[in-house]
Amino acid sequence: MMAKKHNNVYLFFLWLSAVLYVAAGINHFLATKVYLSIVPPWMPVGTFLIYLSGVAEIILGILLLFKRTRKWAGIFIALMLVVYLPLHIYMLQLAPFMLGKLMVTKLIAWIRLPIQAVLIFWAAVYIKNP
């Protein structure tokens, strides 16, 4: 009984994770200007990177759903989230600022960093337990 309950929780979070990555990836195309506002000026070709990361999030979200590709999807999601860390640090430097319709305060920017750590841990679950 406990194993079935554990499996249901795992599947729920697996699907939630996949849907969130696909939705986030799609949002890179719908709100490109918003994402562009948090790309540090030292990063070249910001728009290209936003599109590239959007495509990556969509593909990786889908790959999470297949047992054969889940481990690799988890690895690349974790790496992608680590690569995103400079953007979140840059957001700390910019705060307070408007991100679309959201006011990003220093507090929100600081809270976002541990969320990134949770997302990396979440991806690691799929690496260890595909």
C-alpha cells in the first residue's frame, strides 16, 4: 500500500514538473521581452538564448515523461538550472524592478534563489530514480 502511495506522489510530481517545464518553455516565446529584461548585458545574443532555453525547457519537459529519457532529462534540467543562476543573481542586483506586471523586490529576488535549489533537487530525483 505504501509503495503504491509513494508511486502516485512520484507520478504526480513527475507530471507537474513536465507540465511546468513545457509551460515555462512556451512562455519564453510568448513573453520574450520580459525574459530579455533579466538577461545581463554581458550575455551576448539575449533573444537567441531566450528562444534556445525555451526550446530546451519544452523538450526536457517532454523527455521527463518517458522512462528511457527521464534520467538524461533530469541531468540536463539540473545543468540548465545551474546555468540560470547568474540570471537570478543579476535579478538581485536589479531589484527592485518590474518584470512584466510583477514588481520584483529584493525579498522576492532572494526567495527565488532557494527555489532554484529546490528545482535542482527535484531534477536530481529523476536522475537518481528514473
